[in-house]
Amino acid sequence: MYAYSDFDESFVRNRVRQFRDQVERRIDGRLSEDEFKPLRLMNGLYLQLHAYMLRVAIPYGTLDARQMRQLATISERWDRGYGHFTTRQNIQFNWPKLRDVPDMLDALADVGMHAIQTSGNCVRNVTSDHFAGAAADEIADPRPYAELLRQWSSDHPEFQYLPRKFKIAITGATADRAVTRAHDIGLRVVARDGAVGFEVSVGGGLGRTPMIGRVIRDFLPEADLVPYVEAVLGVYNQLGRRDNKYKARIKIAVHEMGLDTIRDLVEARFAETRSEFPGAEAALAEIRAAFRAPDFRAGGTAIPSGSPAFRAWTDTNLAPHRREDHAIVTVSLKTPGQQPGDASADQMRAIADLAETYGYDEIRISHRQNVILPHVRKDDLPAVFEALAAAGLAAANAGLISDIIACPGMDYCALATARSIPVAQEIAVLFETLDLAHEVGPLRLNVSGCINACGHHHVADIGILGLERAGVETYQITLGGDPTERIAIGERTGPGFAADEIVGAVERIVTAYLELRDSADETFAEAYRRLGLAPFQKALYSEESRENAA
Amino acid sequence: MKRRFHPSVVTANDLFEGHPVWRTADGRWSATIREAEVLRDPETAEARLAAAASDAARVVGPYLAEVATAPEGPAPLHFREVFRVRGPAHASDRLDHLPGE
């Protein structure tokens, strides 16, 4: 993985020193809250419902064991012994004290990490495929490109005060596991005539106005990545609305001005500025050296036999590796009943130990709020499973209905309009109790606690959006969303449900699916594409369905 | 049409810890809503809010929150405020920063 240079180290340490001084000035009154707030946000420090929250960047979701152990240490020393992994592949600490935050940032800098640009109207953490560097369907490892963009966008003087935040995602595989078309810029590595380049989409995003990104360039040569992305940002910086934050994202500019107009402007700017950029070859070569594949140890190509629990886990939590003797392991942070995406300090250390012993010191965080061990020898899977089970991390549910994405919601978030976590917990426990999750099969269920859609509810098979209606929590349901290369925004089913009705409503949808599917092989997504919304609406809202479920 | 004033308390977040706090009749900030001063008319509420806003060395973002009144003290009305009083659902996070609740 990428290692900090002296320049990076010096830059991050300097920012910590500056922030330490800013905190002191806030406390002694030399800075007002109005002056301090943008400074703390630029360093990832939010003020939430119950406490401050520090959001730490995990670039493209990549960590090593030393960094994971340091996150564990930070959580114990300055927080409450756990961390929350987010849909943007970051980690959040929910209980830091203001005076402690500079020390936390110094501790992060000790392992080449920071919280810069995890908030504010700037280019945020570049996200990527959590199977990067390991996936069997990969054309090229997207992480060197993501790192190039990270270096380019970090403290970029022109893009610190954009009209609104800006998110870039990149995948190097044929399957889109990074939800690229739901980002301000989505990059998909493609090969053409033997050359590697990118399909570039712009104007995707979720939130209150969900939009699917549109292809602005079907093939961008690798060498042009930075100048072209800079041209997009430059155009957006000029055109993006600053009078209304709800209309400030680039998706609104693309929608209002039209893709062709935006494309012409970007191409004109690109033509004008391209010559100012040195080629990316040298920088990419240097970065790629840091992302060399590990020296893989050979092993058997079959998954060893084991207990029923082991077999259930291998059925759901493994993905194909590009080597036949290895597998990609998803460590579920979704044991039914737990807070989705949370890991205790002990669990973080257990994962770090496994990464070192069996995983070539590589860890990834997925946007589905799980941890990935990208390279595990199949021969080592029983030992990995045993260690995960001992740490309470062996839930066999990756990709199933209990593998729920949930934002922090009104349990923590100051922006939330309803709770997400208890809804996710109740649904996961219900299907665990009914022993139905494996019978239901692959099903993405995502919960957001407000219209900002951090829980990605728009692109779930079953999406749940928590809102306030007349002073009470109400939950809207969308169906048929898809985060993959087939991306689709879910359709709203109709009126929302009260907090004590939403779990039953989900059960009615799933029961309907089990009755309607043409075989056990037809997934929920496939059944929905075949049947459409109507039969599920009937199951949700008809008196008969409600009475049967009651 | 102007909304009818409802009994309210002044609440904010503690500058140092970030925890919810409520303003008492003697101008202190309490971690317990039961100790908050109940403001029964808009003029007093605005005056107390202005006083709270000048207390930036202790708190962040003061605002008025509507309450129900009872002999044991005020209780939050809106569910958001209920969650601020109660704490998150997470077992290890619940209430331990809210002595007296």
C-alpha cells in the first residue's frame, strides 16, 4: 500500500499543529464558534447529537494491520472502545472530547492517517472497489489511480471551497462494486485496443435528488486522468450553484444545463489546460510500486471441508480471487443485533492479527460497512474462520438480508430525521430468528435516517428512508434499487410506515418475494425486474396482507 | 399565522465534551433536563436564549426546545429531544453521560 513520503508526513503534522492551536484559541475565546466551526470541519470534527464525532479518512478503504491496531488504540484511549465504519469507507469515532482531538490526530499521523477533507465542500475520500487488487474480474487495480487522485486533490488550492462536497469513486473491475454511477465523478477502468483508460461519468448522486451519473467520456486515456478530472472540477467550481445548497451538487448543473453543454465546457477547459500537466506515467509508476501484489504462497485450490457453520460462512462470505488457491474474505460487521458497521477495539485487533498472519497485511473497508481480507489462502480459511468466530466476527451473512447498510441515524447524527440503527437491528434479528436469511438469498437492504441518504437506500433492493412526519418517525420504502453496473434508483412503494410497523412491512415484502419467485435461484432483484412494483405494493398495503401478517 | 408559544427550555451542546446540556434558572448548564428552567412566555425565552448565546465559552449552538411540564421537572416533547436526553440505543453508549437521568 501507499506509504507516506516525508512531504506527506510534514504536511499532516503541520495541520495537526495548526488544529491544536485552533482548539486552544476556541477554548480561550480568541476564536468564536462561527470562526472555529469551518476549521474543525476541515479536520473531520463534527458536533453531533450527543458528542463530537471525528471522521477519519481511510483512502479507498485500504488499511494495514498497524493502522487497524492504531484505530483500536485510539478508540480505547480517547473514545469508547469501538469505531463505526461508514459507507464512504471511512471510520468515525462517536465520543471524542474537544481537547483530545489534536492528540488523536497526532496518533493517526503516527501511522500515516488523518481526517483532512472528510468534511467540507472539497474533494472527499476517493472510494473504490473493496476487492481491489484481488478480484478475479479486475482489468486493473484501481488503487494507484485513486491514490493519484488523492494526492492531486489533497489541499488542492482551487478546490477547497467548492459549491458543495465532491465525491469520486473508481472501479477497475467489470462488476461495479463501488457504486461509481452514484458519485459526482464515476470512473470505470476499461481497455480499448490494448490500452487502459477510463469511462468517465458525471452527475451521479443520491441524497434528496437521486441521479444516475451520465457518461461524459467513454474512453479517457490513463495519462489524461488528472487533467480531465481537474477540468470537470474547474467547470463545476464556476457553474455550481452557491445560492442554494440543495441545488449545489454537480448533478444539478448537469441536469439543468444538459450533459452536452457540460461536456463541451469540460473538453474546452481540458484542451486549454492539458499541456500544463506532466504525464502521469512517472507518478503512476512510483505509486504502483507501492501497490505490488504480495508474494502469494501457493496452496490448494479447493475450500477445505469443515463444520456446517464453516460451510455456511464459506457459502456467503467468500468471493472469487484472481488466484485459484486464494479467496477474498468478507468479515461481516453485521452480526444480527449489533450496530451495523461497528467494530470493538478487540475486534479491530483480531482483524489486524488475521491480516498479518493469513492476509499479507492487507485490509479493506467496504462501502457496505464490512471488513475485507482480500488475499487469504483457501488452505487457511478454517483457521481464519475459527479466529473470527472467537472474536464474534463470523456471521455468515455477507450479501444477505441481515447484511444491512445503516447510517448512524438519529442515535448519533445531528442531521437525521429518524433512527436507522434500531430498524436495522430489528430486521436482522427477525430474519435470524426465523432462520430465513439464507432461504431468501442475496438481498440488499439499506436504511437511511434522513433524505441525505448516507445509508444508500435509493440503490437497495429494499430501501428504507426514515423521515419525520407530524412529529413522529415515519419510514418510506423503495424497491428495485441497484448499486451495480446495472444501476437503478428504487421506486417508492407508497405511504410510509410508523416505527412499530416498518419491520412487519419488510417481512410482508420478503414473504411476497418467496411466494412470487419462479425458483429458489431467482434473486429478489431478478424477481423485481420481472414482476415490477405492483405485487409488492399489494403485499404491503392490502388489508388482507396486513391481517395475515398480524 | 404566528405559532402559539409552548413552554420551552434552552438547550445546547457542551463545548468541551459535546454532550447535551440544559440551562438552569441560575444560569448554570446542567446535564439533566429536569433541572432546566422552564420558559413560559416568548419574551423570557428570547432573553434567556440571548444570554445563552453569550456563553460561548461553555456551550455551542443554544436553541429553544419545547417541553412538557410536570412536578418532577420538564420533559422533552419532540422525539429528537427525547433521544438527546436518553442517549443512543447502543448499550455501551446509553445514558452514562447523563447523570441523574
